[in-house]
Amino acid sequence: MSTETPQDRPNGDRVNVIDTATAAYNLPRMLQRFRAGRTEPLIFGDDGQPEGVVVPFDRWEQLEELAEDAEQAAEIREVTRRRLATNRAEDYVSADDLAAEFGWNLDSDNEPPPPPR
């Protein structure tokens, strides 16, 4: 018998949480669904609380990339905040120096700058 519990998320979305045993039993079916192009996640947990999600691998790769981008953006915000709070106008660095600090290549989005020598 499947236990499915609706869970309201803080953003207003509602998800259905499948109990862990049912989720484990349905993993082969989830793989078939993913292969058929149906990419809705399987959300599972105990006591109706979402604790894990099964998603297609290519979706997971996209999420990993987004997480890395968000982490880098947070680092940039923190460096900027510190600089604005502590530096005088004459202490600011050029765009080229900032790009070098973060490993950006301003001439190409696809290639990192060469390593320092």
C-alpha cells in the first residue's frame, strides 16, 4: 500500500511525498518514466516529510551547474561587499585584475585564463 502525503512548500507549491518503501519499490518504474521523457521528480521521505528527490541525471547535472553558479555569485557579492565597506576610491581594482582574481577570461566565456606563471 502506497503512502502519499501532500506537502505545502513555503513558496506556495504543493508536492506529494511518497513513503520511502514505496519509492524504493518504484525506482525501476521511475527509470522507465525518465527514459520515456517524463521527468517529474520522485519526492520521498518518512512521516510525510520530504527528505529525498530522484531526478533524471541530466537534470541533476543542470542543478549542479546552477548551484556552482550561485556559489560563485555569493562569493562575488561578499568580496564586493567587503571592498565597498573597507576600500577608498583609490583602492579599487581594474576589471582585468578582478577577472584574474576570479579566474575569468574576459575575451572568451568558454576558456579559463592561463594559469599564473
